[in-house]
Amino acid sequence: MSALPQHVDTAIYEKVVYCFAEALGLDEDEVTYDSLVIDDLGAESLDLLDIAFRLERTFDIKIPRGGVEQAAQQALDDGDPYEVDGILTERGRNSLADAMPEIPREEFREGLKSVEVALLFRVATFYRLVVELMAAKANAS
Amino acid sequence: MVGVRRADWAMAVGGEGHGEPGVICNLSIDGKAEGVVVSVPLLPEPLLTDQQAALEGMVRAVEVARQALGGLDAVGLGSLLAVVAGRGAALAERVDIPVTTGAAATTWAAVENAVAVLDVLGERRAAVLGFAGTVGQGVAAALSARGYDVVVGGSGKAMERQAKKLGVSLDSPEGAAGSARVVIGASTTGGILAPEALAPGTVLLDIALPPTLTPGKRPDGVTVLAGEAVALPEGWQKGFWGTIYHWLSYGHSQAYACLMEPIVLSMVGRETPYAQGRRLKPGALEDFGRDAATLGLRPRLARGWSEVRPQVLLTG
């Protein structure tokens, strides 16, 4: 396993890795924090749903479908468009980059299509989502 | 979903519908097995996006099958049910009988049908589309293991690693499809290839649903055949609603291979599924093929509802 950032909760992360490995039929050591879910791990669109299902069951959370993009769109509360003809606007890209800090900012390049956003997802993206949803659930209760 | 019960036996298979799970039809093999096809009350979109609800629907459907048949030996997952809720794994945790997805039977039929076409055409090269999926990868691995020159359509580091591991070459879907006279379309989503990507004279064995090809004019001499049909076993009884079910699916004389997986599982008294989860386990294909053969099941090349003899491909 490659070195994890210091802020990562190992117990949670290991469960996230297990979910990925089970969903994709991989060995756990093939899944790293920075792995690109589609390109590096070979996930299909259906796999993303399966991964979400396994994370929900494992952590007793509900992952909103399209949640990351929805949050980024809602952050543009001044009426600026998030995308035009399926291509992210500069503000849309910046909003997404803010919402997914684990993805290097330069990957939100000009011309990026909204359907290509999933190509940028890392294992770290799902780990962060899990941690945030667990924290929100704890706060709510 | 399909539930099966042996000889005294029972089977359960599935589709999606509305409302509570309900029996669509009964199917049986004379004196050997009884099965029911049960609908699960979710449309595709909510089925995919609320997989917990899909799981609960499947659990209820198993009970419907059990009650309808007075017992249950095996469950098969049809259509989208095979790819949700951990691809059978989550349902298996909730029920006390084997849950099998149908992927081994589909892969077996696709491989045997592809070999029949390759051999009659005297071809050694095959292209497999949908390499990221369970069936696509299984087909590529099996054809490669039998000595065929396999090119797969896909991209990305994971695909490169897997292709290298299996000894197959990797190209774009268009590049792969255009470079072989025999193409197996096994993507999980369908609609991934424009017809003009195929060379004239290509035979496309299609397993994808929706179909592999996007709408458009096909090049001359392109033949599209069903890639995962099996001939109905001797003694197959379908009754009135079963006849309707056949009309709405694969015709009156054949069935999707995946339908047969829980039936074979039940009839041979096997306790472990042939397929569950993302990857086929080593030996799954061979196990299913052997068991299917003992029951007289054979894959079938088909165009629509009709059987096509491989030799017909030589004459166009």
C-alpha cells in the first residue's frame, strides 16, 4: 500500500478499499488511495453504482447519486451556468475542483465535458465522500 | 428473477415490473424440474440507483417463487438484476439457496457460438467488445485459451494490464471491431459501435442488450446473430404464459443462456453458484459447460427467433 495522507482514517480507508476490491473483483493491494476508478481499476458505469451500494451498506450512509456535481452546481448561486452544451464552464470547473480537492486542479481542464467528470474520480474521492457523509450523519444525530 | 426446484425441483428467474413481485409464468422440464419467472417491481432507473430497494424486491421475489413452487433449490438473476446489489452477492447473504447471475452460461454460449462461427469461416482472429465486463472478459479469456488470436476493445491502464495478463491485444472498440471478421459484442450497456466500424462480411455475435450497434446502415454482408441463445432442452414445458414470455423474449424454440444457469444448477444438485460477483471464478465456464452437456443443453446460433446453421455463413 502506498503512503496515505496523514489525515486519512486507516480503519475507514481499509473498508473503502475492501468495497472497491469486492465490487471490481480485484485484490486489495491493487486498489490505492490515488487510483483512478475507471482508468486504473477498470470500473464500468455500473460498477460505480455497485461501489456506492457497497459503501452505503458498509457505513450505513446514503450516497446521493450525482451528489458531487449537484453540490458544485448549487454552489453557483449567482445564476452563472455550470455547463453549456455539456461542456463545463470555467466557474463550473472551479466549483467542481473546490468540491473534489483530492483531484489535481489542472485536471479540470478547459473543454472538460460533464460526462467526463467520472473519469477523474479517485478512490480518494469516495473515501472523502464517506467521511463527509458519516460526519453529517453524526452531526444530525 | 428465476427460481428453480428440482424433480421435485424448483427454479426462479427474473425481470423487472411494477408493484409487488409476482409470477410471470411457469416453466418446466418434464418430470425433472419446475421453475417460475418472477418479476421484481422496479423500473431500470430506480433499480440501478436504489439498490437497497432492488435487494429487498429480490428477497420478496424469492419468497414468491418459493411459495409458488412449494420449495426452491436455486435462484437465477436475469437482466439488470444480475448487475445490481453486488451482482448476486447481497441476495446470497439473505437467502439459504444458491444465487447465480447467469454470467457463466452467457459466456459459455457466446464462446461456443463464436467458436462455431470462427471454425466454419476458417478464421483464427476474433474481436471482443465490452472487455471491461464480466462476460466480455470471460469470452476473451476462453477464446485466447483455445488458441484464437483475440483483440479486445477498450482503453485505460486496467484494460491494458488485463489484456496483457490474458495474452490478448487491446485496441479501441472501432479498431478492434474493424480488424476481425468475427466480432463478439458483450458490452453491458450496448450502443457502443457505429455499424460502419465493421468491415464488409463481418459476423457480429451480439450479447449486448440494448444491441451493440447504434442505428445506421450496415456495410454489405454484415451478419448479426444472437450470441447467447441456447436450444430448449427436451421436455421443455412452457404453458400459456410461458409461451407469451418466450414470444416476448427469444422466441418459442430457444432461450437466453442465462435462463438455463439456475436450471442446470438445480438439476445437477450443485450447491455453489456458477457465477456471482464481478469476475467469473476459474473453472466456472468449464463446470457449467460440463453440467450443461450432461443435461443435453446446446448453444444455438440464431437470427431473431430462428436457428442459423454456421454453414449458412459461407454462402452469405
